[in-house]
Amino acid sequence: SSELTQDPAVSVALGQTVRITCQGDSLRSYYASWYQQKPGQAPVVVIYGKSNRPSGIPDRFSGSSSGNTASLTITGAQAEDEADYYCNSRDSSGNHPVFGGGTKLTVL
Amino acid sequence: QVQLQQWGAGLLKPSETLSLTCAVYGGSFSGYYWTWIRQPPGKGLEWIGEINHSGSTNYNPSLKSRVTISVDTSKNQFSLKLSSVTAADTAVYYCARNDIVVVSAAMADAFDIWGQGTMVTVSS
């Protein structure tokens, strides 16, 4: 089992706001990054560090963190946001990257 | 525009050694950790290990006994070898660049560039 826990599935109505969470003790010491993966494609980083968005990622994607929980928020979800989302941080030793189990986002 | 291109054998028999190579085009090879990540069919991502331009490596403890990652800086390439494969090693294998960032004394990984992925199937 992963040291980072995500809900397996989340749904959101088109245009509404959705929060995807990631829990783990290491998140008290390390930031999370978030990756979007569409079927048959490699993952794409959408948020890294405190809440940094790579160029080309829409500003409807944002990140936050509190205690042992990191969150990815999509404000005004679009149909093209339907994908699997993975969080990534460090294991309890801090020496190795780990990924959460992933959350499948459905846009209704 | 940095690009990663990977290649290697896609079909292996149990007990054989998986071998993949990833070439880095269009950017600096130093200052990053070059990483292998895999994804079994229908499952999540698993970090395998990483190497920097100096050859310093870091492996997933669960795979460490079977994994070797090496680098050829003259070609801007890095490679993965995974020995004694079984069906459980069947997965899409990705190479990726980790641009580790430090913000307010806390760090975060940032796998910002990915290869196209290679499907590796282990079957007798």
C-alpha cells in the first residue's frame, strides 16, 4: 500500500469546483506535486512545490496543503480535465519519491 | 525544448533482464535527477529509481536488489536494468526528468519531462 492515500474516484459537474486530496505523514515535511494522466498518455505535471503551475497549465488548477493533507483544486472543471490524477511526495524517510494510488476524475 | 526518447525490448521471458535506455535531447543533462517510473496495466505509478549526471543513484527499496541505473554523459543517455523479471514486472516503463525544487526550506519533486513510455511484457 502507498504511503500517500488518495480517494479512488471523484466526480464533478461541468463548470463546478472539485478538490482532490492526498494524505500522508510525509506531507508535513515535503510538498506534494500533482500529475494528470489521460488514457494512453504519459503523466503531465500540473502543480509542483507549494503551488507552482508549469507554463501551459490553466490557472484553474491550484494546489494547497494543510497538515498531512495536500489538495489539488480545479476551479471551473472542464470536460478535458477528466483524467487520472496522482500526487507525489516523499516516503517517511524522505529519501525516496512515492506516488499516491491515483484519483479518477469524472466530469459530468 | 527538452525531449526524452526511450527504447528497449518489449517482450521478455521470466528470469530475463529488462533493459531500457532513455536519451535526453535539447537541454542540460546536469542539475537534474533522471528517473525511471513504471505503471502496471490499469494500476498506479511506481518510482523505480534515479541517477544524476555524476552517477549518484537512488533506488526504490522494494526493487533495489534487482535494479541498476547507469548514465552515459557523453551521449546524454541513462539506462535501466531490472534483473530476474517476473509477470509482476509487466508494466509501461517511463523515463522522466526530476527537477527537484526547494521552497521555504521544503522540497518537492517535479517530474516535468517524460518519455513516451515503453510497454514491457513478461510472459513465458
